[in-house]
Amino acid sequence: MGEAIAFSGVCRNFRGFSLRDVTLSVEAGSIMGLLGPNGAGKTTIIKLILNLLHLHGGSISVFGLDSRAHEMEIKKRLGYVAEKNWLPPHASAGWLEELLSACYPTWDSNLYRGYLDRLEVPWGKPARALSKGTVVKLALAGALAHRPDLLVLDEPTSGLDPLVRYEVVDLLRELARSDGVTVLFSTHIVSDLESAADSVTVLSGGRVLASESKERLLGRFGRDGGERPGLEEVFRRLVRGGDAGPNAGQDPGAPSTGPRE
């Protein structure tokens, strides 16, 4: 199906942190997990895809288009859910539709209401009266209602209870398998990717430690004649064995969430 996203030698420097020589690709219609401890560079990668940060080196293509030269064309085909709730306290599902339907010519009101019903998001309740999990589901419905080809998620399940996390991950799996949507899913919760991800990119200290299919990655760490390790064990071994280098530090693109893990 080709590549939905391709990074080639991407660099971005901050004071105390550098994203260095990132090369990775995401196959169209697949789910890639961006996996790493807090401060690894996951949010910086996402902000570079969204053209919210300047590149200091390398190139990024989305749908085969240069991400800088074709920003508006790309963003029309992209849905995004951030970790931090950006909705104002008074915002409701109806308010969000009014806002987003004006931005996307392909907005589908029936699809939007279908997602709200499926995810059990009330129509008229303001964001201040909703649980964190329901706000995430509202944002997800809004990101999907214009039928994007690419869905980018920045730690959407962080701090949610396991039931809501399962709901979100199950929907992502369905979108990729049934609708051909490409999903880039940033998280530090390994279990969210265990069953859903087709490929995994592991980051630490601004460096890519591995970027390949999940099956190949797990197979590389299997012992001869023994049982393959789970993704969590592979992640631990990669991060503990990887040299974060002298520029490791808090990812400047990410909200402060406490010390790095």
C-alpha cells in the first residue's frame, strides 16, 4: 500500500535535548506505536509531522508529499488527538461539531453522531462535566468525523482507566483493519500496543533504538527454542541497554508530566 509517513535523517535541537537522525516509515493502513519513556522525543516527532516545529535536518513526507510544502493538503486528510485536553470548559459535542465542520469540507455529521453513540458521549454536556475518558472519546469522535486517512494520537490513553483504554485501542484496531486508516499512536503504556500495533518505534533520549514490525522485533529478542518475550520486556531491554547520550533530557515538545521513567 506504500508509506503514509516517512522520516529520513530528521533532527531537531533544543537546549538540553536533541532529536537525532530519526529515520522511520509507517505503512499505509497500519498501526505504528511510538513507544518510549517520558521525555524520549515522541511528542517532538508528532509536532514535526504536524508542522508545529521547524526541522533542523532531514525530511518528512506524508502521503508521499513533503510535509512542509504541502501542509494544508496533508492536514485535510489527518485527524489528531492530543494528550492534553484543549477543549474550553463550556465545550460540548454540539459545540465541537460546529467548530470542526467549518474546518473540514468532508465532515460527516451522521458519522460523528455514530461515534458519539458508540463511545457513549453525551451531546449537550459541557467538557467540565465530563470525565477525562469521555473527553478523550469526544476528541476522538471529532478527529474521525471527516474520514481522515491518517490518525495521529499523542498519548491519548495516559491516565485513563483500563476499560476506556481498551475501548479506544479496540476502535483503532477496527479503523486500520476495516477502513484502511493509518494510525500513529504515541504512548508509554506498552500494553496498549501489545495486541494492536503492526509496527513499533522505540525511542529513548531523542534516538531511535528500534523501528520495525512488532513480530520481527519480538522475534529478534526470542531465545533459541524458548518462548518469545512480550513487548514490555523487549521495551525494557532496549531502553535499559540503549545509550541515551549526552543530550538526553525532557522532550521539549511534551507537557511536563513528572520525572522521566
